[in-house]
Amino acid sequence: MTSPTLVGVSLKMYFGHAQTLDWISKVGELARRHPAVQDGSVEVFVIPGFVSLAASVGVLEGTPVLVGAQDLATEDAGAFTGEVSGVELAEVGARVVEVGHAERRALFGETDEIVAKKTSAALRNGLAPVLCVGEKTRSTPEDAATECLRQLDSALDGAPAGRVIVAYEPVWAIGAAEPAAPAYVRSVCARLHAAVADRPNSAVIYGGSAGPGLLAELGGEVDGIFLGRFAHDTDALGRVLDEAAARA
């Protein structure tokens, strides 16, 4: 069976609770009527804020859409005020969890060691980490791949078995006017693909100013796309799902 094309969306902290659930409801309607989502050739995951996560799982019940979290604790239980464990996320129905995003690294001081602990915490609780890797500054594809592989190897060192979704997000492209050039992305993602080839159902997707038309240019080295604000408009998200279906 051909692997599905992935389309993921993280809402970050742009929406309030009511707005999130309205958006989630529209995504559910879109998924229910989209043939490629229904037949599994396109796989969709959405990552709302913590407050809306459990309710989002309920709204999307009966659809193939996976719900995820934007972060998780390194530990499964204990005196960690404000943290949310992988145990709890799995209990309420989360299936994926974002780990190592550039904003977490830059704003909250997450190190490679912390990212590795969170990756292991996700996998031991049956959550697929959406493991974000990316170089800080624009460079050659070879240098970018070397840095991304270093981050990936560090995160997976000693980690339990399980599915990993590698999100290649060049830091310099996040929020930029244009994504990284397709040939550049393909070169880096080909190397990342090889690094997770021994993990069943794992995938490599691209994020960083991703939008319409990009999927068709990325080729087989890239399994999908990780969207941000572009997908706040569910009609725009629908167009990307159509592109994913055509590619699949």
C-alpha cells in the first residue's frame, strides 16, 4: 500500500477556545466529505491548544482526523506544576504531539537533551512525535541536512520504538514570505527519510511558510506538509487536501 500524504496544522496560540472548536468543526465537515481523507490516501492531523484538545477529540469522533498536542512533559507524573504528561494526552485521545519546535527552543530554552526526553515520553505513551528539526540560517542543502540529522539523531538516541513524523522546518523560513526552494527541501528530506526508514509508518513532512501549490513541487522525498496560519481558512485547507489527493 502506498503511504498516505500527510497534511498537518498547528494552531499555536492564535485562537481562543470557542474559535478553535468552530474551526475544528469545519475541519471535521471537510474530512467527512473529502474522498481522499475518507479512503486514507490523505492523512490529516490537527494540533489545537491544550484547553481545546479533549473537546476537539470529541468533535472529530467518527472522522479519520488525528488530534495532537503542541507540547508534553518529559515525565509521566509528579510535582511538575503547569506541565501536561503524555499519559494524560493519550488518555484524552491525542495521537500525535509536537516536539522540539523552534519556538520552544528559542522562547523557552529547550535543549537537545530536553527534546530527546520529550521524544521518549511521547513514544513510550503511544504518541507519534511530530519532531521538528531545522537549521537556523540559510545554508547549502548539504550543511542543512547535516544539522537536521544531528538534531534527529540526538532526539531519537535511546528512544522507544514507534512512529515518528519528522517535520523539517528551516528556522529561517518560518513566517517568511516564501518557503524554502523545493529542490533544497527535497535534498534535505531525502536524507531525513533514510534516517527513519527503520521505523514503520514514519514520515517526513515540510513546514515553514507552506501553502498552496507547494506539495506538487516537493516530490516523493517529502510525505506531506505542515501548515500554519494559511490553514486558518478551512477553504484554503480544502485546496491543500485536493492537492494532496492529486499527488496521492
